[in-house]
Amino acid sequence: MAQATSTKQARSQQNMNPENSTDLEAPANPDNSAARNAAQNLPDEESAIIPGRFWTLPVICLVTTSFVLGANEFIMMGILPDIAQGLHISQVLVGNLVSIFAAVYAVACPLVAAFSARFQRKRIYLAMVSVFLIGNALSGFAPNYAVLALSRMIVALVAGGLVAVDMTFAPQVAESSKRTRFMAWVFSGFSLASVFGVPAGTWLAQTSGWRWAFHSITLLTIALLLVDIAVLPASKSTSAVGILRQFLLFSDLRIVLGCACVIFGAAATYVFYTYITPVLTQFAGVAQARVSLVLILFGVMALFSNLYSGVLARRGTIEQPLGRMWSFYAVQVLTLVLLSAACWWALRSSSVLVHGSVFVLVMALGFLIYLQNSPSQICYVDSALQTHPGSLNLSNSLNSMSFNTGIALGAAVSGVVYDHVGLTALGAFGAIFAFLAALSSLALLQIGRSMRASR
């Protein structure tokens, strides 16, 4: 009960702070006052904070890291047909790379996040950026499918851990009142990658070949790494909490159900998103040359999704925001069913109205894609602070882990559906996952009510 009271007080104090009043800040944990106090005034940590300023070079570098990670991960959806043609393999086989990447990411993310706490922050961060650079460069030069798959696995090994370590720089690069803003921008880097990185990579693939989509990320990462070495603050502190002890966090049923919500919600989206380019060209009447422009619009919808996610995160405390997401999962069910119907109709009609309906439904799904991000982050970190404060580093990785587990599941199912049923059925199978997400959300809300009543 004392911990719950402390949590409510911290949230109240933060809401009164005008610096923390924007929607962008909601993905960060609003109740991290305990972790914040522990991180302040450490004698062995350098500080890169400039009083009164938020956008310093270290902050820009750390946000750019999430941008290049997002560009590398999401680019596959935009250049999937180009890779298939260039390597003379099927689109389904290339689509499997999305599942391979997400599966490795999901398994490695919590392990690397927990393991990284044992090392000095800047050193492990630079090491992981270097591994990412090697993996991405290998993707650009891959002579065949096997090497390309290996390169994707190398990147996936460190991508999730990089996000978790990225956020731990907050006490060194942002003032106390602006640290939630910093963490939120780290999440938003992925949305910006959807808006700018994926369309740019798709355009490069169409004009210069798919390898240049990866080469451009390689060049940006080299420049980023050099600046990181020069400007990121050093730290000598490491965590004394054992790796296995951190995983006791999963004994909290709210954590398990919260992960289930995100897994099924992401799977629902990626059943169709993995093959968004052929869906747009075959059913929405979008010319191949204009796919990159449409992906920009989809990315804008995804960015709005991330922003509105912050509003949803304010609907209660701990598990309540994510538990109340069931209604949005229900909307996702309906939208995906309608998408399947519209695609089926588009095969039998060339009407502008039919193609337009597919386009509108795809954009609507873009808005739904990230709504669960902020509520889930609130659930994970608040629950960790309440029951397992030694697992905070791990809790910061759970959204990435769960989302990529959902990507792997959704992409794997979409490959089977595409191969045996056809693209028109993708929406219907995605709706099944959205329905499971709604059930998990309702169960989470009920568990939370039971735990509150028992206190």
C-alpha cells in the first residue's frame, strides 16, 4: 500500500510539471522517481546536460539511434518485392525474413537488456552500435538469401538491447524535468523512421536498387557512431542485480497479460503490414512508382498513433490504460475484417470506390498500429516499480520484446496465408489476433481490479 501511494504521488507531481505535459512524453515511465533519484548525483557519471536546453548533441544522437534501428527494421516491408526480384526468390521467402528478424529480436531483447546492465553504459552502447553497423552493412552486400538472413539475425541480436540502453542515458543527457520527454523521443524515433526512413528506402530501391536502402543506413550509422564516441557522456557505474533475478518480473500476472496484449496487437497489424506493398498495388490501385509516397502517408498515420497513444496512457495508473485498450482492439478487428472484404471486392471490380476503400482501411490500420505503446510501457514499468524494482532495466525492454514477438507471429502467419489462401485473406486472419488482444486487455483490467481490491 505504501508503494502504491508513492506511485500516485509521483504521478501527481509529474502531471503538475508543465515540461511534462505534452503527449509525446507519455511513452516514458511517469513513476520513475525512485530510479531517477538513484541515478542523480553519482560521482562516477559524466553529465552532458545544458541547463534550459533539451536538443543537445547527445540527445540528437540517441534519438537518431532509434531512427536508424526503425529504418533498418521497417524497410523490409517497402522493398520486399525488389529483394525478391534481385535475388530471384519468392516474395514469401523474403517475407520470412521479417519473421526471422522479429523472432531473434524478441528472444534476444530481454536477455541483452538484462546482460547490458553489467557493463559501463557508453562502452556497451558503442559496442552494440558497432554490431548493428556490421549486420546492416552485410545486408547491403548480401550475395544470396542465406547471407541476407544471417545479417538480419545479427542486427536483431542487438537492436532491442540498444533501445533499452539508449533510454538509460536519460539522467546524463536531460534535466530531471525533461527526462520523460527524452525517453518519449527515443520511442518516437521509430515513428519518424516510418514517416521518412521507409519511404526514402523504398524510393532508393526503385531508383538505385534495393542494396542502396541498406547502404544509406550504413553511411548514417557510421557518422552517428563517430559523433557518439565524441559526445556521449561516460559512466563507470554498473548494476549489481543478477540477470536471473531480474526475470522474476514475469511472476507478476499483469506483466504477462500486458505482454500478451502487445504480442497479439502487433501480430494483428503485421499479418497485413508484411505485404503492404502488394496489397497497395494489387487492391488499392497504387502504381509501383507511388508506393513510397503512400508509405509516407502510412508513416504519418503511425506517428499520430504514437502521439495519441500518450493520451490513452493517461487513462488511469499501472495496468488500467492498457486494460482499457480493449475497445480499440475491437475497432481493429472490424477494420481488418473490412479490409479482407474490400480486397476480395477489388479483385472483381476496378471501381475507384473499391480501390479507395482499401486505401482508407490501410490508413486506418496505420493509426491503430502504435496505440498500445504508451499504455503498455506504463503497465510494465509501473508494475516493476511496485513489485520488482530491481528489474527496471528489463522492464524497459518488454514493449520491444512483445511487439517483435507479435511481428514474428504475424509475419509467419501471413506467409502461410499468402502462400495457401491469398492476399485477400490477410485481414481476416489479422482480425483473429486483434480479438485475442481484446480478450487479453479485458483480462488484464480484471486482474488489476482484483489486486487493488485485495490490498
